[in-house]
Amino acid sequence: FFFLFSFSPACAGHMDTPRGDMDALYDLSQLLETGLDRETLAVLIGLTEQGVNPEALAAVVKELRRESAALRAAEAEAAEAEGGS
């Protein structure tokens, strides 16, 4: 996951187009099974290009995923409890 955010902007000049850059990064993210969609990946890449620490971004994404999973589990448990009453 972190590897995606350590993409050097200096390397970007070696790719054909910005679209090509995004396609290549998205393909790589799919190979690494990051679970990021194109829009999220583009936002995260943009943030790193603006100087946001990539390790901090990775930590935020992981925490958001944990929180989201916990919320879904709590909602499923509440729905099950309502159905069982």
C-alpha cells in the first residue's frame, strides 16, 4: 500500500501522459490489491504531490477502513437484533 504513495513525481516525466500515469498507477494498485478505486487513488496521489506525508495518508486510509468495518459490523448486529425480537 505504501509503495503506491512513494511514487516519485520526477518519474512522472518518463510516462507518456497524465492519463497514462494514472492508468499505470491504477493497474499497479489493482495488482497490489489495495482496494482503491480510481477516484480515491487520484485524490491520494494529488495529496502526496501537494506535500502530504504518504505514510500519514496510508495510516489514515487504514484507520478509515477499520472504522468503516466496525460501523458495518455494528449496523449488521443491530439489524440482526431487531429482526430477532
